[in-house]
Amino acid sequence: GVLLAGTRPGGAAEKGGMKRGDVLIKLGKHDITSVEDLMFVLGEVKPGQKVKASVMRDGKKVSMDVTFQESKQPR
């Protein structure tokens, strides 16, 4: 998984319920085992797309819905 150092205020991760310290293990149908996996998934999704995400939090698996937003990064 990928440890979340934090979430952007108002961003998709925060709105979906992710918190600092969560370990992201699944995003949509993709298992997240590395930063490379996460970057691949983020490159494939479209703004407005809603997926299930799974994180490990305090030793428990927590699932949530995340809706991707338009990237604020220049491409």
C-alpha cells in the first residue's frame, strides 16, 4: 500500500474520507502496492469518475467512495 502523508483540503481523498496515516491498498479495481501503482491509476481516471477505495486504518480495512476531481496541476 501507499501511506498517505496527508490530504489536500477539499480534495477528492479528503472528501472521500481518507486521512493522514491511512495506507491506500485499493483504488477502483486496482490493488495499490506502490507509488507507481497509484500514479498509473491516477493517470487512467477521468474527473467525476467515482470508485471504491480501500485503506488500512488502525489495523482495520476501511472502504469509501472517492470521486475524482479535475487536476489543478498543469499538464
